[in-house]
Amino acid sequence: MLIISGAKGDTRRYRCFHLYEQLRLADLDCQVHLITEWNILNKVNWQDMVIFHRVIEDRLSDRIFSAINRLGGVALMDVDDLLFDETAYRWINSPDFRDPIRTSLYQEEMGRFRNALQRCQGVLASTDFLAQRVKSLNIPVWVHRNAFSFEMLALSKSAFEGKSKSKDTVVIGYGSGTPTHNRDFAMIKPALVKILEKYPQTELYLVGAIEAGKDWGKLADRIKHYPLVHWRELPSMLVNFDINLAPLVTDNPFAQSKSEIKYMEAGLIKVPTVASPTDAFRYAIRPNENGFLAATEEEWVAALSMLIEQESLREATGEKAYEDVIERYHPAVRSMELMKTLDRINQAFPGKAYRKINAGKSSSVIAFNLQGKDMNDFSVSRQLESLPTLIQRGIYSIHYRGIGTLLRQIWIQIRRWAEPLFPFT
């Protein structure tokens, strides 16, 4: 089995590197490669299944899809965002899109991603919401939810064990992995103002590219801003939270497509989450047990007030979240679910050259591999995380997307570097 990624960042980590860990845990032969690798087409030969992650239509991917069809294999597209629906573009709130060049390229790539998706025999989706959207394209789809990795588990355990409990302050925290969540934060800002005014022992930690505004008045001294942290440092940041916030504008299809990783990451540190009732958070959170759901300002104030006033409730909810995350999001659990999903995929394409997976046998293999093994044996190398470089991406664009695309990409990168000195208007 081959996984080919066309993106970097947390999306690749969750949907490619963690998937690789789950497959290797079940002793399946699997490789992870980048679309920018010079010999990637040769890797496709003799592969019975190829899973694509954020690979768009271009001259190379067209050759890869043709090779898979010629060899009788199965091509699956992994989907963890609503990138295949160009009509949903207007819902994306990103500072990048103040630049018309970035906007035009992004919309073009959405169309190319949709074209690539339609070249595949099926789709793996991270949420039920995305799966329903894919079904409207008449393409078979299976849900495979995100999971944490063994390294995330170890880092979270270390952070929790080093947590200091000698403080009177209650920290409410919100982390944004991308600069696209200003609307989500603005939605709960009135509730946060009421909470900070009502409870002088509270502080608000904002992590990442959040435009919180400057209209906090006297409350501004209790708001602390932190830059975006590397994912390996995230547990050490989350451990400072007493309450984790996960707001999403529920009538925004891009927000609805997001998975429940904010709940999962906080749960590994035993930090309770208050989240918007999106499809994914309703799947993950059992209200008043392992977390809280809040749709209105009143509900946000009520949930936060209970957690602030009752330390025992915070601890109990955090403990329940941890137990739930371990029970449902552990790599071994996801690995066994993946084996069953691959069995169903195999049944859906009986004429293809994809060998059957024995889910029962795989379960025993997974249990064996968990006993006394070095979990690093099931992970991709750290070197792969830093690739592709900007130069590699540039060479790829020249070869397979044209000089026009490359020039636009160069402009976008320069504009991002210059943004602190020359802000978008």
C-alpha cells in the first residue's frame, strides 16, 4: 500500500503519518511518499492500493492515476476538509485571501482537487459531515476518524506528570492552528467578556494567529497571547489550560467539516473542553460527562461558569475525556477499525487487484505488536516532516504545473513573509 501526500503540516501528520502508524501496527506493508519526489511514478508500480492526500490534478497526478488504472489497483482520496466544493469557498476566513493572487490560485486548486478526487474509486473521510458531502458526488466513501499517535501520547503523559497544581488562577485557553478562526473566536467573545468580568480569578490564553481585538478594556491585562507552537510542544502549552475552548460557527460548512482533534489533544492532558455542537464534536462529546457543548452565548457562559466554580467538576470531566480518548482514539483502536474498513473497501471492488485483509488476524497482530515493542518502529522518520523544501516545491511546479503557477506561488510566499511589515488591507 502506498500513501502519497501533496501537503505539509498537521493535516499530513494526522491523515498520512498517523495512518501509516496504524497500518504498520497491523503489519501491513506500507510506504509514505510525497508527490514532489522525483521518482514517485515508479513507486506506484505493483501497488494494489494508493491513498492520496491533498493531491490535485496536474500532469504528474494524471500519469499516476492512469498507471493505477492500468495495473488494476484502487485509488482512494483522503479528505479532511471541504476542499472539493468550490461553492464553499466564500465560507473560508483567511487573511491570505485579502490577496487576489492567493485567492485565484486557491480557487483554481480547489477545482483541481475535485478533479483528482473524481479520478479515484473511493474516498476516506475524517468526519461524517464530509462523507455526506462526498456522497453527493456519487463516489463511494468510508469514514476513518483521526487518532493521536504514540509520540503524542508519550509527550502528553510527560507534560501532565510535570503539571504544577499550585495556582489560584483558572486558565481558559484557545489554540488556533491556522489563521482562519477569527470568526469562530469572535462568536464566543461576548461570553468570554462576561466570564472574565464575573470571575476575577480567570485568565484567557490565546495561542496562534488569533485577532482578538483591542476592545477588552480593563480585561486586557488578563489576556495572554502566545505564538503558534510546534505540535511536539503543544502538550506543554495545553497543560497550562484548566478549560479548553473549541468554538466553530456551526452554519459554516468549512467549520462543520473540521474533526474533533481539539477535544482529543486536550483530553490527552485531562483538560475538559467546551465546544460548539458541530457534527464531529457531537460525535465525540457526551455533554456534562466528558465535555460540554454550547451553541448560544448563554450556554457558553453557563458551561464555563460551572467549570470555573467547581474544581472537582473540571477534574472529573478531564478524567472522563482522557478515558474516552484512550478508549476511542488510540492508534491500536484506529488500526483495528482501519482493517475492517479496508475489508469493506475490498468487497466494494472485487475485480481489483487489492488483496484481502483478515481483520481478525490483524487484531491479534496489533495486540502482539503493542507488547514490549518500541512504538517508534511504527512511525515515519522525522526527516520526512520537513519535506518538501521550498526549492523542491518550486522544481515540481515548473515541471508539472507551469511557470505561471510557480510565479504565483513565489509571490504568495514573499507576501506572507512581508505581512508583518506590510499588513494585508
